Amino acid sequence: MNRKKDKGFESPRPFKLTHQVVCINNINFQRKSVIGFVELTIFPTVVNLNRIKLNSKQCRIYRVRVNELEAPFIYNDPTLEVCHHESKQRNLNYFSSAYTAAVSAVDPDAGHGELVIKVPSELWKQGDDLKVLKVYIEFSLDQPKGGLHFVVPDVEGSMAERGAHVFSFGYQNSTRFWFPCVDSYSELCTWKLEFTVDASMVAVSCGDLVETIYTHDMRKKTFHYVLPIPTAAPNISLAVGPFEILVDPYMHEVTHFCLPQLLPLLKHSMSYLHEIFEFYEEILTCRYPYACFKTVFVDEAYVQVSSYASMSIFSTNLLHSAMIIDQTPLTRRCLAQALAQQFFGCFISRMSWADEWVLKGISGYIYGLYLKKTFGVNEYRHWIKEELDKIVEYELKMGGVLLHPTFSGGKEKDNPTPHLHFSIKHPHTLSWEYYKMFQCKAHLVMRLIENRISMEFMLQVFNKLLSLASTASSQKYQSHMWSQMLLSTHAFLKSISNVSGKDIGPLIKQWVDQSAVVKFFGSFAFNRKRNVLELEIRQDYTSSGTQKYVGPIKVTVQELDGSFNHTLQIEENSLKHDIPCHSKSRRNKKKKIPLMNGEEVDMDLSAMDADSPLLWIRIDPDMSILRKVEFEQADFMWQYQLRYERDVVAQEESISALEKFPTAASRLALTDILEQEQCFYKVRMQACFCLAKIANAMVSTWQGPPAMKSLFTRMFCCKSCPNIVKTNHFLSFQSYFLQKTMPVAMALLRDVQNLCPKDVLNFILDLIKYNDNRKNKFSDNYYRAELIEALTNSLTPAISITNEVRTVDNLNADVRLILEEITRFLNMEKLLPSFRNTITVSCLSAIRQLQKNGHIPSDASLFKSYAKYGHFVDVRVAALEALVDYTRVERSSVDLQWLLEMAQNDPAHYVRHKILGMLCKNPPFTKTTDPAPPFTKTTDSALCNEALVDQLWKLMNSGTSHDWRLRCDAVNLYYALFGLTRPSCLPLPELGLVLNLKEKKAVLNPTIKPELGVGPVMDTPASIGIHGVGMSYSAVDEEPDPISLGVCGVGQPPLSLKRKAETPLGSPPEPGQILQQQEDDARGGRFKIRFNTMEDEDIDMETVHDSQAFIHHHLNLLERPSTPGKEPPSVEQSMLSMPATPVPSFPKETTPLSSKHGGEHGHHHHHHHHEHKKKKKKHKHKHKHKHKHESKDKEKDRERDNSQAYSNSPASGRSLRSPSLSD
Amino acid sequence: PASYALANGHGGKAATSPAENYHLARRRTLQVVVSALLTECGFDSAEKAAVETLTEMMQSYITEIGRCAKAYCEHTARSIPTLSDAVVTLIEMGFKADTLPLYAKRSQRMVITAPPVTNPPVTPKALSAGQKRTHPAHIPCHFPEFPDPHTYIKTPTFREPVSDYQVVREKAASQRRDVERALTRFMAKTGETESLFKDDITAFPLIAAQPSTIPYLSALLPSELELQTLEETDSSEQDDQTDGENAVGNMISDDPGADKENAMLPLSAVVPAAKASEDNVIDNPYLRPVKKPKVRRKK
């Protein structure tokens, strides 16, 4: 494809960084401030290097010196405020493009940066000898909001006694938040790191600790680290605190650090790390690349695991004692993930953002191998299925996930993912959820490659990459060699082809260069005469997130005579496949039936169709396509598959399928599986829930005691008194997990009145009553938490008399019992807290359910008190989840404000991220484009008002500039609430045509509506979007008709079937084509509406708005910089006098204005550029200049604001800088 | 004289104690006895000093008899002297014991009234339980009586423990629940609470959530109760294991079931002894001593 074919790495910078010193002299925990300096050693690669662009955010820079000479510098960060000044536009399309432009403007991968240093002329006038430059920067950080996180508990004592600590964090390349650097994964250099900290503290950082020296007053000490392996700045980290130190007893070069008092937990939790080390070193046949490894466990961690060169920072909540069962595998997984990323991600870094998938893929893949080895093949296959289901679900819902986006320089208009409300061009513009799915898909694709070339070759490739990198890393100062440590998609594929000799091009094209998954529908018929299985496999490749698959597919058919694999070719037009059967349908009763794994079993064949030899059929059993399969086969076939197929994936698939067959036979099959101890425990757990569903569907014909009750009694209760559960011992973990799950599933049972059967409730209450953990060496906190969840599941809505106030007196007797238990549990937790406060977490969600079902008065105050800072993070998240739900159900604007307030100000970044994430998942109201019932629309909710729009806009525009993840969360929330276009709750912009519109609304209602609904849709696909806009301005709330649901961006139609159908199917959209089309659509749409309404006014607000802005822009042209979002096409670029730096390729977001006025912009810019040449010196006054405008804006009315919004977009920063430094 | 001195010293030491009265009374009685004997022998009067001396002699004689009889008694491993002990003592002291009955029945003897006993140190009789047992046939009746029955009679005061499993579990469960409920109610009553109901804030009181400064500590560290349980189960399990091993011997070298479980989730890895001994010589940069600043570093 468009992948870079050239082998070497081309730096976007006119210099090469070889070494960097970071020295932090002082860390003040009281004031939360940091002072230090950096010194970068760089080799210019051009003759006259006159400016150096570096990355730096939120640092206060005191002085910059280049080779001992004071150097002038400019510090400008356009991402601080994405859209300058008050913009009344408020649409997400606009914001997204502006944000992408702002991020691009400082993107180190394009050679840009926030900090531009002018090299003193003495140095570059010297001539053509390319001398080493040393760039020395003094900086400080005061109360950093991002990059470094201070945890300072508010108690008595010294900082060390209080357990105060600080650590670096960030999403992707975020090192610029805490020291100036080239914040790119592709700029490697060696490091010297010095940290002076209080004598009671330890500073843990990357590389080898060379020495620790006291300061002269002996009150502080300096930690000297040296990192001789070339490393990218984003892989540098720091953690300082009064850590307890544990040297790994197996590997003395590995050191673990935890907060005071947690050492026993650390010892236990780290006792198996060496096994993971051994595993990776063995499969990769490569030593761990760094001389040492450090693990640091910190409180209020940003993510659970983050890996940096030779160290990893973990959440302290991963530590656990030997009594905890459930956390053990989770912690181990986290450690394995961290270690995998040490090899691929830290040691081997990526060449560009587009190559991220390779590193995430490889580290995820070898992590999977570890899972397979440690937890077994069943667990591994279960995990793969889980991951596959996740990515399929996400892509079908949100549209495709593209692993390797190509942004060809010339065609800026090419947006590879038009279905997303954010740009995938930068990691910092990605939604967190998308990035998680991206990682998931990456490792699944690696597994597909493994399927294709074998694991042996795969590991050889990894080994080759690692040995190349380690050879390169040992080279001193030959910086061109270091690029071998950068991995690109191209190099990876080449290595695969060299090692395996196989062409995996089609696979890469399908899954890496293209987004989306495959959706199969399968059904079959057995032709008795020909003894042939006629299989029909259809595909849906028109819906969002789907693509067409052409190629081989494996089908496994279990017949009476054995199991047979068939490889079918999925081709363009063939839907039907004839598969010859091996067995005759006459069955030999005595004979055992051979299975796939060679096992031979007796089966009761009475259930099957007498004419057919088929027991079951599986499509793509190895999951070698990223797909969703909906396969139709008879219920008895699913039952056979569940009982006899040994693959856990097949068993899980059949369990989900059996939900649709509530029969006695299904019940029996599930019960048998539940009882079978050899069966994988997660399958059995899934069977519990399926059984509950089946029992509910069969409620009128169900015989015997409630489902699972007698089973549970037999397995876990005393022989002599079946109503009493045995005292806990949890020696068999499989049984333990089953014991936890069964009550939860049982509580979902419902009787004919749709209530939880009295039997079941009493049973669960007895389980709680007789629970006895005194003789158990494991904690039962998770088990008790599940029992509370079971109580929660048993709740059904209260029979309510309308508007009745819930009081203690009218409390239902059963609910009273439940509430007693919950109260007691919650109170006991205060006296004897459980591990990770699991019980409080369950109780909070139980209380919310009681409220929601109308048993107790709905009230948010309890949750608010638990959500406060100072509670354990799990408890806070549980309380916040309840609050988010409360806010939605009660439509409480006070509580929404409370949540947003916390999302902005809470000290814990994770909690802030979580709040916005939960609000997105469970939004207080939804945008009108959602296919929801008409009455849940945006406009119906009182919450949706102008103030909220302003608040959220502010949050994503400037309130979250210190945390890229949080900003993207805010964007997601905005999208979830308002969609891509201007929120409909906003008042109409005060333009002339508003009045007309209002008039029109009255006219519109009865007569024109049907016309609008039918007419234009026929003609232009995009008109749905146009209508949306038109309608939304005319106060949609009074007309909840289906048409108004279609609000969408102008010229940015939703990925409707119609439009999809027009593009060539299955092939990647031609770059530029979409835009062209959209442009046409947009124009067509606009035209259409004008035509339809038969009036002169243009209801397309954006267009009007834009043209207004456009005029204004022309007027302001001489004063104002242009916007990067409207960067001229490449032809124009070549005319700029900036030869040293490649001009960033800004994506042309598909807003109509940008496409429409593209040409003119080029003109502006050009013009503008000349303008700047004349007034070079003016730039120092830039800030004043801006202020003036701002104050002016405040005075002026909205109309003016509107028009300015356009001209003041993100990029003032960029244009400010570029001309000033060009000569 | 020695015993006199002893007695005297003893009395002197206990001068303020209630026993002093007793000693004085005893001595007065002895004086009366000496005086009576003198009268019997025909003396009309005696000097005080002579009476004192005689009293002293009498006392030491009696004391010696007592001491000696005690010694004989203890020599035969008894605690209370018997008649025969006294007889042997008298003989030992050169007294013709067989003359004693005659002397006791002499006609001219004077009868002395019993000394008024003031506050004899009475040990209050402990609770009497049951009938005092009489001596069995083989024990002479002059032997000391049995002590009070309560000192040796065993009366079971507990009921037969309920061995019915169901009842035991039931009791344990309800007892624990009652304790928990009482405790939480108490805590709720004495501290701040939150309520689920607006109309009756005392129903289902919830102890108010108090933010803590370092919340992860209580959430991650096992409570003391749990640790205690762990210790108990650990030791008991170890016992079980060693017992089991001893019983089975080395016949079963590996248990496949246990292995499987360990492979799935080895929860506790044991550091091999060899490794542990190496720990002493670990060279880890974080364990090295912090260096003193070099002078030349000063600017």
C-alpha cells in the first residue's frame, strides 16, 4: 500500500539528539513543585541549523543556552486552548479538526514542538562544520496538572512518614509535561538522570543507579542514573517516595518498591515475577535488554500498568496477600503485560504512530503466550474469544478500528476513518476506548500472522528484531545505527517474509490496512441423496464496521464417523458450499464416536435427526478471521456440541446459542456441564447464567426445584443438613469460582409473577447466614461480595402506587430482609474492611438497585459521601457509577454538576477519567441521532441546556489540556450528548435569518414535513444530515418525528447503508473520493433544501455562518494569522520559505467550510506570509495582541464572536511561530 | 533458751499484729499454770523473777515436745503428729511416759479455767458440700478427718455439649450475627450515621463513611482478625500435612491433583534455602551505602 518502502528512518528534524541530561535539583512536596534543568546534546544534520524545536508543556522555562550562549526562545502551546475566543459554533466536527490541527502543530513526529529555540547566530554563522550543540534549559514545574502526579496524604509527620510520593505518568508520549525534550518515540538517545531528593526518600528512574551521594548538608541525597541504551524520551519515568525496597530473591538485579507498610504484600505479589522473566527470555531466546529492572507500586496510579525503559510503574492496588484468590491472576497478568512491553515498546520503540500496532501487537501476542503457558490452553482460548468478541462488538457499534492508517502527504482530505468523531492521526486525539480496542485488535492480528506462518517463525522474527536492536544499542554515538531500534510496519513485514518465506500481504491488507471486521451468517441443509452437506455462508458487509472477506475459511464437521476439517474458499459470488459427508446416516449403535482430539466417546444419539449423520458444524473454529459468526443449527446439535466438543470456545458458543432453545434437553445438557468437574470452570460459570435464562423462559413448564438449587446443595452444602453450606475452605479454585457464581445466577430466576422465587431468596439469605470462614486460609471477601450481588439480582420493581413516598413502614418483607443484610455488611466493613473493600462496592450497587426499583427512596447523598476523595478508589468508582445512574434516572442537574465538578477537580486522574467514561456509557440524555425511542431525545431533557454545552465545551477546549486522555473523554461525552453538530438546545445564532426560520417553523409542521421526509432522501444520500440540521434549528422538541432523529453533520452523513452501497464494496475507499462525494452531497443537499422549502433563506446554518466568518476573515486578514486546519494544499506549501522543516500535513476535516474555501485559504496563507515577513518583530507582542482581542470580544456582541470563531482557530500558535522564524 | 529467744523475737516482730494478744494470753496462762504448780508444791509466794524463769522453762519444754513430735511425724511422712509421736518424744526427752496418767489423775491437782480466747484466727468454713466422708475401715480413727467435701468432690456443672452439627452451625451463625448486629448498632448509635429513609432515620442506620488519609492501607492490608485466622489455619494445616506425610510415608511421591492446582495458581512460592542464604551477599545498587559528598564538588 502506501507504506514507506525505504528502509532507513528519516528524521523529521534537522538535527539528531544523542544524549540528554535531566537533572532535578529539588522536589518540593509541600508546594508540589520541581526545579531542574536538562541538557540535550545534538548533532545538526543541516549546515545552518538556526532553530531547534523541542517539546515542553506546562514547564516554566527560565533560560535557554546553546553552547553556553544565551538563546532566545518562544514557548507556545496551541493545545492549551483549542479554539480561541468564544466560539458560538460549538460543533464537534469543528472542534475535532481544530484539535487535530493543534496537536499536529506541535507534533514531534513531524519535527514540531512547543518550544522553539533560536540558535545564536554566532553558532550557525561559523560555517559548514557540523558541530555538536549543547542545549541547556532551566525549568521548573509548579503544581503540575499532568505528567507528574504528587500524592501527599494530609496527615501529621514528615513527608516520608506521610507516605508522600510523586511519579510520572501520561498517555503515550507525555514526557514533555515534566521536562523539555524531543517527545517522540522515534528520537533515541542515551541518558544521564540525576534526582536530588530528601534523605528519607528514594528516587527510582530508568537505567542503572550508579551512585547515591549526600548533599553537603547531609539532608538530601542525589541519585545518579545512567541509561546507556538509546531510549526515547516518552520511555523515561521517575518515581520518588519513601519506598520500601525489596531485592528480588531470585534475580538480584531486579528491585521492587512499594509504599510504607506494604512490604509483606510486595514480597508475596512479586514472588513469581522471575517465572515471567524466564518465560519471555526463553521464548524470545534473548536476554532481558536492560541491566536491571525496577517495579514501583504507587497510589492513585493513572493506569494499572505503565512500562518505561527498565522500570514499570504499577498501581499499588495490585498488591495482595496470600489470602486473596481473585486478585492473584489479575496481578500476574499485569506483571506479564508490563514485562512484555519492556521488550517491545520500551527497548524496541516505534518509528511512527502508524507503526504502533506492531509493538502493541507483539507485546500483546507474547503476553498471550504467557497466559497460555501459565493459565493453560483453555484460559488462553477463552481469552482470545473474549478479545475477539470485544473487538467485533466495538467495531460493529462504533465503526472500524484501523491499525495502520496511512496519511499520504498530498491528499490531506483523506480521512481514513470518517465514521469516527475524532481523528486517529495522533495518539492524543484518540478516544481511550478506541485505543484499548486498537491494542486488542493488534494482538489478535499478530495471532492471525502466527496462524499463517507458525509460531516458530514468529518467535524467530521477534528474536531477529531484538538482536538487531541490541546490536544497534551497543553502538556508541553512531547515531544512525540507533534507528535499528525503531520498528516500522515495513521492517516487521520484511522480517516476516525473510524468515518465513511466506507472503502475508493479503492478510495485512485485510486486517491492518483496512478497518472493520467480517460478519458471517451460516446455515446448512443436509442432502440425503447425495450425502452432502450444503452449507451456505453469507456476509453482511454493508453495515458499519464490516468488511468483505474473500479467502479460505475452515469448517469443522463432526459426523458420526469422526470429525472432519474442510477448507472452503469464500469468493465473490459463491454462497453455497457442498461438503461431502463421510458417514452414512445409519448409525452403528455399538460404535464409539471419534472426536477431533482423538478421543472416542459414547453418545446417546436418540436426540439426533435419524436421516443425518451430522452432530455439529463449526465455522472458523480456530478464530483465524476477525469475525462474528451467526450460525444456525438445530438445538440438539448445539447440545451435542456443548457436551462433546472439547474446545472451550465451541462450548461457550453453544451455551450462547442454547439461550434461544429453552427446552428440557437444553436444561439437561447445561446441568450436566455444570456438574462435570473436568469442564473448564469459566464454561461452567457461563452455563449458570444460561440455565437461569432458560429456566425463566420455561417458567410455566419447569419441573422440580429452582434451577441449580439442588446442584448447589449437592456440591457445596453439608450432607446431613442440606440447607447449610459447608464451612469455607476454597481449596479447589474451580469450585470456588462456581460457588461464587451460582447464587448470582440463581437470583436471576423469576416465577410466573416475575418475582424472584421465595425459595431462592431464602436460600441465598441462608448462604449468607451460615457463611463461615474461620477455618479458611483464604479470604472470602469476593464470595461475600458476590452473595450481595445475588441479593441485588433478586430484586424486582416494587409494586408502586403512583407518587407514593417510600417509607420504612411500607417496605416489603423480603426487601426488609435484604436491606438488613446489606446494612450489616456495610457497617461491618467499617470495622473490618475487606480486601479492596469489595463488600462496600457490592453494597453500594445494591442500594442503588433498591432505589431504582422503588423500594427505598431515591437519594444521592449516600453515594456522594462514598464518592469523595479519601475513600478507596474502587469504592469511589462504585459510588460514582451509582451517581451517574441516579443522574440519568432522576435527571438531576445538581448531581450532574457535582459530577462534572469532580471530573474537573478531583486529585485522582483515574477517577476523573472514570467519571467521564461512565457518563458516556450511561449518559444523562442522548443525542437525537441515536435510534432510541423518540422521548429520550436531547431536547426532551431539562439537563440539556446552553450552560451545559458551554461547560462541556470549556472542559474539552481548555479545561483538560494537561491530560490527553481526559480531553478525549470529554470529547466522547460531548459526542454522546450532542453528536457531531451544533447542539440543538443552543439558541439560534443571532443572524438575520433566524426570524425567518422561526416563522418557517410554524409553516413547516403539517404540510412540508412529509415532503421533506420523502423527497430529498431519494435524491441525495446526505440530505438526511441536512435535514437534521435544518430541523434542529427549528426546535425539534415539539416534533418527535423520526426524521428529526437524523441530525447529523452537514456534508458528513452518517454511514448510512445508502452511501456505503455507492462506494465500491469491500475495497478501501479511494482517498479523496469520499470527500469529493461529500462535497457534492453537501451542495446537493443544500440545494435540495432550498428547492424544497422554496424560500430564499438558506437554512444551512453552518454555511451561512461560515460565509459570514469568511468575510470577516477577509477583513481581518491583515492582522490575523491563518488557521492550520486550513493549510493550503501542497502546491502552496512548496512556496513557503521553510525548507528545513517539513510542513505538517493537516487533515482536511470534512467540514463543508474547509472543502469549500480550500482554495481561498491557500491564498490567505500566502498573503499572510508576506505580511509577516514585514513585521517580524511584532511577534514578541503577540500576547498583548491576543489579549486585546479577547477584551474586545467580550465587549462585542455574539454576532461578532461567531464570526471570529472561524478565524481564530487553533492554529494561531503555529502560524505565529512559523513565519517568525523563517528568514 | 534458744526457742524462747526465738519466740520472743517472733513476738517482738509481731508486736502490732493481732497475734500479739494471743501470745500474751498464752504466756499469762502459762504463768497461771506455774503459779498453780508452785502452790501445789507448797509455796505461798514467789518472786516475780522466779515465776518468769519457771514460765520460760515450761514454755521451752513444751515447745521442744511439740517440735520433736512434729519431727517424728514428718519423718513418717505425715503432716499431723499423733499420740505415738508425742509418747516417743516424751521418752526421748527422758520423761517416763507411763507416769503421766497417774500424774494427771492426782488428787491435789488444781483446775485452771481455760484462758479466755480472744479473737482466735478462725478460718471461715468454706462452703460445705455434701456429707463429710468418714474414714474407711483400714484407717485408724485418730487419723485426721477428711477435708471438706468441696475440696475433692467433682460435680459436673456443664451440660452435655450439643453434638448435632446442624444445631451447632445454627448457633454459631446466629451468635455471630447477633454480635455483629449489636456491634454495628452500637457503633451506629455512638457515631455519625447516614440513613436510607427520610421518614425514619433510625431504621437501617448506616455508619457514616469517613474518608481516610491513606485509604489503600486499610483496603489492602489484611485485618488482624484475618491474619490471626491465617496463622491458625496455617499451623493446623501444617500439622495435618506432616501427619499425613508421616502416615503415608514416602510411598506417594507426587500428587497429580495438587500439582495441577499449583500449576494453575501457585499462590505462594517458597524461596529455596540456597537462595535465601545468598541474600546476604546481594549486590544491589539500592542497598549500597550512600556516599559522602566529595569536597571538590563544591563550587
